Amino acid sequence: MPVYDFNCSDHGIFSDWMSYDASRQGAPCPDCGGICAVLPSIPQISTMSSALRRAESRADASSSEPKVMKRGHLPTCGCNMCKKAAPPTSRRWMLGTC
């Protein structure tokens, strides 16, 4: 459910979680209990590039919970899974001409 902002004329702005239909009917003020009208909201539009947004989310995720790696699969472990295979050569006649 989304969060909607409401304005009480006596106590100011407050937020509440509710469905769209319920928000259109108004919400009771937590202080006085009077029914308050919903405030209009602007949609959240991101002007950030998608690559920068992905990088920021990776940085946020790794700052609190770093990725756990097993010792057997570090780049220098030497197992068959971590060894990089040489690319296949389809032009054997080009070997040694460079």
C-alpha cells in the first residue's frame, strides 16, 4: 500500500498507509480525529541514468552487507572453475605471423 500525505488545518501535515479508495475519502487526524483531505502529490520521476542508478544500488547493497566469497573460488585459487580458457583459434594459419 502507498503512503499518502494529509493536511489537518489545526495540526499540520501527517502521513498514513492506506489504499487509493480509502485515501480519497480522507483520513482521521492522529491528534484531533477530524477527517482530513489528501494532499496532491507529484510522481517520482528519476532523471538519473540507469547505469548510475544500478551502480548506486550496488554500492548501497555492498556497504552494509558485503558479498561473501568462498576461499576456493578466488581468482588466484587455481581450480578448473576459476581458470580462464584460451579462446579457440579458428585461423591456425595466422599463428606466428604477428
